[in-house]
Amino acid sequence: LERFHARQLRVSPHVLGHSKAHVGRVVAELVRAAKAQGLQPGPLALSLRGDFVRIGSAYEQHKVRSPDCFDILVPLRLPPHLEPQPRCADELGPCGAFVCGLRARNGWTRRCRPFAEGFCVELQGRSHLSSGLVLRWFQGHLQRCLAAVRYRLQERCRVSLSACPGQPPTLHIVPCSDYVCCHISMAVRLIPAIPLGDALYLTALPPEGPHGSAGPEALWGLNASRHEQRLLGWLKEQAPDASCHLKCLQILKGLRDLRRHGLEEPFCSQWGRVLSSYVLKTALFSLLLQGPMEAWDERFLVERLEDLVLYLRDCLRKQVLMDFFLGNTSIPEAVALPRFLKEATPVNLLSSFDRPTLDLVAFQLISTWIQAPHIIRMYSSPRYLRPVPTP
């Protein structure tokens, strides 16, 4: 396991630092250009707030393999009079996710008809901000502003923007050979986000169901990545200097990815969705607060990793793994949470999967742990280590 982590999973801090700095400069240029060339802020306008928020494993110290993928939230500035409605139209949203609508106040759509017609959809007789229409505007707006960024950055790198319907646009960065010492092509997912305050954001839900249905399009998902980063920072302060909790998460993600090569569809896709990085991180958070932090010293790596596997196995068998932040009353007081999260309805992350699927994932998870040395040897050739192409 130690060799597997050192040779295949561990990301060089030097390379990761260069990549993050380069991504930060390029995204700052693009956001600045998009804000300057966007619609003028006003009561009927949709525009960029002018900043961006770094999220994801690359900024939480548990990135695996290569620092070539990054996630960035790009906050938007909206007109007033849009009220968040937590768990709005619950029957229309996906299971296992917190959903929220942004509903227009009574009479507002008549006074702000241009904005309502351009960015809102009807749901249960009321006008709601459409995530699909906002995403479409965001993609087009960034594409129009890309020329200015290309010109300013042409000596540093080549940049391009790609987008799939219903997905956030991806900024592709190819550094020039004489600019940085780490020549890694980077893909940056730019996610439009609606600020709720208290470092909380609403983002578009993954496309599900019939294309163009008004229900999911009028709903947004909650993003609490900044609070996850704060919790990880607090845990680092409480843990021993040589703590292995992030290494456990990295190794488990690595074993999950290797095991996928031996699975057939449709279970291969279900395996990745059930054991998503967010599910693995949620299980780690819950397990960390159950015992003394001294037990996570690096010399106990195998024991703690086995504890994490068994904890996940039990959650899968019970079909219950609650979101760590929503309605959780056992979070330490030192990690201050906004009222919105404390009073939110708890969400079971596994509720969208049926029992046979979860039982099979639990069986394969234990099998993967028992056969870890064999799986690492079998699937560690360069042929299997190539990243899976994204659609």
C-alpha cells in the first residue's frame, strides 16, 4: 500500500503548486475579462461577481495521480427578489441530494419581464430561476470573452473552452514549453454558482430525466465546499503531525479506480457512482470524529484504512450514509456552520440506489480490500493507468 501510494497516487507538491498557480492566473484573467465585457450590473442584469472559489481534491490535499483536473466555482451576481426555497418541489429533484429552488416573489416577474423571460421557468405556478438557462448564458458569455484572454496569455499558454449540454464548461490550458517547468495540460471545470452567503453556493444539478423537463431545471444543488475545507483544516490541527487520514482517502480512491477495470457494465458505472469521492470523503469525516485523533498516526495506516473500508461496508449494507453537514448536530463547535446548514433537512447519500446494487458494491469493496496486493499488481501497468476519457 505504501509503494502504491508513493509510486502511483502521490502528487508531487512542486508540480501541484505550479499547476495551481498557473490555473489561478489564467482563470483570474478570464473572469476579469468576462466581468468587464458582461452586462452592466443592474436590477435586470445577470453578471459575474468578479471572483472565483477554488474547490475539490486539488485544494484539499487528497488529489491522486496527476494535477491535471481542477474545479473552480465562479459566483454570479443576480437581481434581488429571488428567494431560496430549500427542498423545493422535493418530488422532482434527484434522491440523495439536497435541492433548492430560487423562486421569484409575487409580482416580480411582471416588473422584471426581460430577466424572467430570459432566465426563469414556471414550476408549480411560480417563476423559478432556471439552472439550464443560466448555464447556457454562462457558457456563451465565457466563449465570447475567450479572445481577450487568448491574446493576453499567448506567451504563457494556449487556452480553449469546451462544453457539453447540461454540463459546466471546461477550460483547457496547455502551457508553453518555455514558460513553466511542469508541462502538464490542465482541464479546469468552471462552475457557475449562486451565492447564498456564509460561504454557501447553489450550483446546477447533473442532468437527469427527460431532456428539458422543467422540474430538475428549476432546482439547484447545494455546494458547501468551503466548509469542507475548513473542517479539513481543523482536523489537520487536531491530528498528529504524521496523520494518515488523507493518505487513507487517497489509497481508497486509488483502489476504487483500479478495481473498476475488472468490472463490466452496467455495474462498473454504478460502482463509481456509489463510491464517489464525495461519499468516500463523507465516510472519512464521520469515522474521524468517532475516535481519538491519535489513532490516525501514520504507523496505524493499515488498521485505519481497514476501519474505513468496514465502516463503508456497514453503511452500504444499511443503505444509510448521511450527508455530513446537512442537519448534523454532532459537528464540533470549533467548526462553525451557518444556520442554513444546521437547520437543513438531513439527506441520505445512498437513497437513490437499490438494495441489490448496494449489497453488490459492499461485497466488491470487501473483495477489493482482501485482494488489494493482487489488484495493484494486475492493474498497475501504464495501459490501465491512463485516465478515463470524459464525455
